Amino acid sequence: MTYSNEAKQELLGVPAETLARVGAVSAETAEAMAAGALARSRAEVAVAITGIAGPGGGSPEKPVGLVFFGLATPAGVSHRRRVFAGDRSAVRLASVREALALLRDGLG
């Protein structure tokens, strides 16, 4: 898990410019996280999740419940954007389910 921007940069290779331009919660960051995880591991697929689970931290542009998913495979990188309702636990559970669905769809 890479909660901080510094960890996203150091462990996953997310460019500082990406984080400065679009923020940690974005499609570009999710894709960069997944691509970085794939490149730095022996895995054949990597999934990344970045979002705002709440209860705070949201804004009109990026509300609580907004989550981006990145998927990286040898064939390329893709993302999904979702907004989930509920408290922090509900958003986190929905995010895990969506990440598993993304893996299923991406590998199917």
C-alpha cells in the first residue's frame, strides 16, 4: 500500500509531475501506479487503487467515494473510474470488489 505521494513516487515510480498536475486521485496516477507495480515485480498483472474513502478529504471535483483503478498487463495499461456511496468501510469494500472485477475482466 502506498498512501503517501512520496511512497507512490519511490516505490511505484509515479512521476512527481503527474502527482503535481492531476493529484493522487486520478486516472493517470492509477495507471502509473499499476504500471510501476508491474515493472517492479515478477507479476504478469498489477492492479492499483487510489481514491477518497472518507469520511473527509473530498471536494466538489473529487467527492468522497471517488475511486480510480489501474490495471497493467503485458498488453498495456487501462483504468476505471467509479464513485461509491457509503461510509469509509463501504467505499473500501466496494473498491476491493471492483478491483477484483477489473482483474477478471482484464484477464478474461
